[in-house]
Amino acid sequence: MIDPKQADPRPDIPDGTEGLEEVRLRQQAIGVKLRHMFDEVVNEPIPDEFLAILKRADEKTPSGEAQ
């Protein structure tokens, strides 16, 4: 039978818990990936049809009135 402590590749970390540094690194990596994905979306061009819809909406709204 295999001793679970021998099979653990992280013997310095108590069973059932992760090291605080490992958790921080994982959260940082997730944050970097999310920012990268968000930047890609923000930098996409706005479709001409959507701009036309916005322009028509602005033309129908009386100037000076809050929506």
C-alpha cells in the first residue's frame, strides 16, 4: 500500500491545505488572464450597425434631456 505522504509532491504543505504563496500565485495568474481577455474585448472595433443604432437613438432624444 502507498503511504499518502510519500505520494504528495508537496511534502512541506500540510494535508488538505495549500500554501498561501501558491494561492496568491494562482489568483495573480487568473487576474492576468482576465485582464488580457478584457483588453482584447475593449480594443475590438465597434460594428458599423451598432454605431448607426446609437446615432439614430441620439437623433430621437431631445437635446438637453437626461435619459
